[in-house]
Amino acid sequence: FGSSYRATGHRQSPSHTAAFDRAAMVGQNGQRAADRSRSPKGEKDKLEMDLDDGHSAKDIFENAANRVGYTYDDLICMPGHINFGVHDVTLGGNFTKKIRLKTPIVSSPMDTVTEAKMAIAMALEGGIGVIHTNLSIEEQAREVMKVKKYESGFIMDPVCIPPTMLLSDLDELRNKVGYAGFPVTEDGRMGSKLLGLVTKRDADFITDRATTRVCSIMTKLESLVTAEEGVDLQAANKILKDSKKGKLPVVSKEKRLVALMSRADLQKNADYPNATKDKNKQLMVAAAVGTRPSDKDRVRTLVAAGVDAIVVDSSQGDSTFQHDMVRWMKTEFPDLQVIAGNVVTKRQAKHLIDCGADALRVGMGIGSICTTQEVCACGRAQASAVYSVAKFAKQFGVPILADGGIGSPGHVVKALCLGAGAAMCGSLLSGTEETPGEYFYDESGVRLKRYRGMGSIDAMKKGSDDRYFGANTSLKVAQGVSGTVQDKGSVHRYIPYLVQGLKHGMQDIGAETIESLREKLYSGELRFELRSPAAQREGGVHGLHSFERKLFAT
């Protein structure tokens, strides 16, 4: 039959014939398209799509049907392709718009975590420390100056003792601090006139320790090898080497003690290539302030002391008090880097970015010692908060600090995977030698240190109640607890362990830098999967009668 006839034999009108021809053509084109989809290229594209396991962060966090907030433990990162060594991974990330860290770890402004000793150690290891605000203005400024004046190899605040100390008291001090040599000064304080030095050799064979005083057994100043104030590290090291002494006091012209050098410390602290330093080659340090009018005086004093960044310390950062403080600081000190927060939503973030914030702290109620979510029913799951705020702040070039909920190197990796520039850590660093406070032993002989939330009653009594807008209330409601943590050793051994863990995590994901990690995040190449409670249990140690956890070996 001709084209104008159907199988029924009935004649079709021209319009029907044209429609039939078009339909036939469409069918043919569809068949050709189907044939093309089965071509090697089409099959390859389809196969590539089928190979995408897991979900993009956008699919998880921006899904309109999602009604759930996610924590770090709810997520697991899918492994990527490795074409580089773990030694090739670089961890440089932004603390603020202008301050970059080679190690994306920040010590939290808590009174059981960060004072000068911790801030110095963090800066030497490539991170930065934020000195807490539970100090008087003068004390906090003094802590900042200790960091800015620090030089590697010099002990700027050695433990000094008075000449009247009994040897029995000296024994207690040695057990407490873990070393045996001390400078003896007129009043037992740093900066006063040096009288001598007492070491283990001086006191070892004295039997009457309850009545013998340090002044009778110390090596007197006239017999000591000393260096004059202003000596550089190389010259001081040569004096130590030539004199074959273990300690070298550095004194002023008036013979006042200004620093101490130790052969052991020189060997340990010889070189810190990743140290966070300013343009004057001084270590960088940040400090926390509140939002009271008197905190403006605190800011002025801290700036005069040389602080590099100010963290406005508040559990809920979207307040008129913080808005006013951030605007005032950026007007009064335009070059000062200001970190605002804490925030967990895009709207909160926008308000503080509009005020001029150079970085944002993200996290509310998720710290190990924080009870804000429990007491106030306010906050947000940390993974959801970090992703949401980081993506919004990225439009304005404002980095974010993932503050809280960090319990392992894996949590830091996940924070970076969700867009954070660095992770702020409290409990992770608690219990290290550099944290404030003294070690003590429990009944079983475990060495411990105290650790508390800034919302705990103990911390609030020392001044942190302003962080929770409770300075003028007669009844203080705790938003944190006090506790103890096990000894973790020195930050100088602990941070390298954390860094190596981060590098292995980045390598497994297939990202050589934090910048490439972020590209993978926002392009959808970085994939995640949600974990059931059973999967979370499976991902940890399980199935053993007992085990010993060793974090690292050297």
C-alpha cells in the first residue's frame, strides 16, 4: 500500500498523513536516540553516574524533605582516588580573612585549656591559641605579651623559688612539675634578682630535708654561667655547649632573671618550620573578650599588648551587644582581625558578617562539657551547622571555625570536609601539659587534670557568666559541667599525631589540599553516606574482651 493508506485499507486525509509521517519520524529519532544511548560513549556516561556511591553534601543537607540535624558521627566520607603520598598533603587553612594557619587547629578560649603556655605551643605547631577571658585585663594582656615575646629555646616564665624554701617543700614541687632544676630569686618570682640555681645534684644527699633551706645548698650566682639579656639563640646555645651546663639563666644588667635556657629544651625545640608568625617573626596569638562596655578597655589593652585577633566570646552571638562590639572594634582598629560568634544559622551569620566580622565561630551546645541544648533547648547538630554557615559565609570570603564536638582527628577531617577553615578544640587538647592547672592522681593511680565548661558554675563565678548573658542575675543557671580528663602528654607530641591523622584522612578522600577538598565538596565530587547506629558501632572498636588504646608511637 502507498503511504496514504493504513493497514485497514482506508484512505487518510493529507493532514492525517503528515501527522503520521511526523510521528514516524519522532519514533525513528527516538529509536536513534536510544541507539545512541547504547553507544560506547552513552554507556560510559551512564556507567560513570552509576559509580557515584553515597550522596553529595547538598543532597543531604539541602534536601527540602529533610527534617533532621546531623552530627559528625552521623556521616562517613566516601574514599576517593589516591595519586599522591601522605607527605604531599598540605593542611593550610584560614583562621580569619588575613590569618592563615599551616595546621588548622585552634585551642579554645577556656580557662582550663588556653593561657600563654598553650598559645605558644599551638603557634609553634602551626595552629593558634585563644587566651580565655576569665582573667583581669592586666593578667590577660600579660599572657598575650608572653606569647609575643617568646623565642624558641628560651623559657620566658620558669618556675622560680625563694631562698627560704625548705628542701621538703622543694621535693613536693619537683613531684608536681616533673623536673628538678629551679632558679632561686629574691622573692621567688620571675623578674626579681637572681641569687642562684638549685639542681638535683645540689640536694640529693641532704638528709635533713625538713629544716634545710635552699639558700644553704644552692649554686650561688657568682659561680653560675649566665648570659646577658638580648642574647640570641645561637650565641646562647654556644655558651651552653662550651660550659657543658644543663641550664643557662639570662639576666639583665641589674642581675634580674629575664629568661632561662635548658639544654633539653633546646634539643626538643630546635626547629618549628610550621610556626604561625606575624610579619615581625613573632608568634601569633588571639584573645577572647565579652560584650560588656568595660570590654572595650580590655580590647584596647590587648591591642597594645600586640594581640593579633580578638574572639568575641558568646554562646549566642546574634545579639545587639555583639553587633555593637564588632562594629566598634572594626571602626576603632580596622586592621584587627575579629572573630564573631557563636552562630549556627545563616541568618545569625549574615548579621555578624554585615557588622564586619573577619571569621565566625560555629557551634552551640555541642561541646563535651556543654549543657546548653539540654538546659535551654536551643542549638543545632554540628555537622548541619558547619555546612550551612560555611556555605553561606563563603560568598563573602569569611572563613568559619568549627567550634565544639571534636573528639578525634576524624571529626576534624569531617569539619574540613563540610567547609570549615579550621577546628576549634577544647576537650581534644584538655589534659595536655600545656593546659592551665595541676595534675593529680585518682584512687587507681591514673594521672588527671581538671576540665570544665565556661558555662559551668565554677567558671561562671570567675567571670564567664557574661558569655551567657548572666552577669547581672542573682541566680546563675549552669550551661556546662566540671570534670576530669586523663593526661595526654605534651602538645608537641599530641599535635603531630593529630596532623598525621588529618593527612591520612585527606589522602583517603583523595584531596591533597584543603582548597581541593572544598572544590570537591561544592562540586558534589566529595560523597557522604549517613550511618545507622549499628554502622557507627561497627566503625569503632568492637568485639573484644579488652583492649589498650595507644594513640601513636614514635
